[in-house]
Amino acid sequence: MITLATQAQELVRVLQAVVAALERFDRLGQRDYTAGLARRLRPLVAVFQSAVIVERSRPAAERALADLKELMHEVNGAATKGEIDIFPDDTLNRYWALSTLFQESRFSGQSL
């Protein structure tokens, strides 16, 4: 069954995959940039993960996700412009599909 909690947990996994991909990216001239993105993103993902899995707090998870969005726009911009060809799979698309889960009416009233 698809619930807010299962989708939020999937989003945690997707965000962890984004961080891992940024950390692994090893093209000369871009290594420092992607490692820097990963360093900035990792603590924000940890806060979101804690809100979803440990605290099970929808308001805290929503705030944490809002804090992530600007940096994810930067990651997306670099990846889609071809500056960093880092996501050969659908990781980035999965992020965008899940990033609005707290606004979706089908999850209205559901808690984590």
C-alpha cells in the first residue's frame, strides 16, 4: 500500500542515492564541485531522514524537505545542462516525482 510514510522513506533512499552519486563522481575538473554539493547535501538529508524515520514528524519532514529543495535545484540544473553527467538512471526523476508528496491530496491527513 502506498502511504505518505512509504513514499517519504523512498524519498530518503533517493536522496541518499543522490549524495552517493555526487560523492562517486570523479571527472577531472568537476570532482571538487560535486564533492562540495555532496558535503552540503548530506547533513540536510540526515535531518530529513531523522524527521521521517526517527521522529516520524510530518511537520519536521516538510521543513527539512523545504531546506533541501534549493540545493536539489542546483544539482538538477548542473545535471540537466550536462555539466555533470552523473545520473545515468532515473534517480533525479524519482526525486522530482516524490518531492511534492507533502502537498499531494491523496496523503492529506496522513502522518508519518
